[in-house]
Amino acid sequence: MGETKNLFLFFTILLVLTSFLIAYIGNSDTTSLSEWNMFHRTLNHSGYYPDSINMTNFGKLWNYSMNNWSYYSSPAISGGILYICSYDKKLYAINISNYSKICNFSARSVIRTSPAVADGIVYFGSNDFDIYALNATTCTKIWNYTTGAQVYSSPLIYQGIVYFGSEDYNVYALNATNGTKIWNFSTRNVVGTSSPIISNNILYIGSNDKDMYALNISNNGSKIWNYTTR
């Protein structure tokens, strides 16, 4: 009888741990410890780094000057390259080993978004109304998609689709390979600096219309609910 209870307890704990692991995988991405591919690193933008860091010799390794321009962009790191956007209208790719510039790309206006990297392509939005996709090693443009207003919302890439908001009131889903629009969802005001997150195939994003939206990405961005703040 005691052995049966212990066996039941063992399988119960195993089931709980397995469910937790499945939930964790479903709500994050497979980014390795050396990568930081997007704003706040994971699909749910936790900003969590699941490893310890030796802070004994903490100090500056290097710095890179972008012609004294300021920037709002957070960096992304992929494949030993750091990507950062600047108010001088450029995205920079910098070798993190020797802090040398690999390449840069010039948009038509200032860039306030944080870049995201997936499958050898770096994505970012600009005040010139466009979202860009560049070759991550050469900074050559693959495609750009023009919205109706400035793009302050940092993009999120999930399962081959780029998600972001624009000040033209819309949330967009674009094919990450060729930039064609898959769907868009219209809010009642600008979608500013709110960057989308995804959990269990639901996209969450805020708008200046004072609402938080939950959209079903499995059903062309149809609204599941919205919550109005004050």
C-alpha cells in the first residue's frame, strides 16, 4: 500500500514538472545563453537571463561611439554581433569580440525601435514609416514595408512572422521572409512604443486609446478581448 502511494506521488510530481516545462517552452523561445535576439530577449519580454555571471572583474570592456548621437534602442546580440539603432538614422552591426563595426544601414529617418534578429535577418522600425529586414551579416536590405505613420514599436518575430505596431493605429503581422502583409488589426489610437508579446498564441499589445488588446494570432489577429485603463 505504501509503495503504491509513493508511486502515485512520484508520477503526480512528474506530471506537474512536465506541465511546467511545456508551459515554459510554450511561453519563451529557444534562444541560447549567448544570444539576446530581441527587446527583453524572450517572446514574453521577461528580460530574464537564466544563468549566473561572474561579477568579480566587472568593468568596461569597450565602447563604440556613434558620432555622438543619442539612441533609444536596446541592443540585440546574435552570432557574436551586436545590433543597435541610433538617432543618426542608422542601424549598426558591431563585432562584440573586437568592437569593430561590421556594417551599417541608413534609414530615411531616426530609429527609436530595438532590433530583433531571426534566421540571419535583422528587423527594425523607423520614423520614416517603414519596417526593415536586413541581411544580418552585410546590412543589405532584403525588404521594407511602409505603414501609415512612424514605427516606435519594437518588432517581435515568431514562427516566421514579424509582429509590431505603428502610429497609424494598427498592429501588423508580416511574412518575415518577404515582408508581405498577413493581417493587421486596427485600434482607436496610435500604437506607440508598446512592443508586442506572445504567450500561448495570443499577442498582447497596448495602444494610446488606453486599451490593452489580446489578439488571436492563429485566427488573423482577431480580438479576443480588450481592457480599458484610466
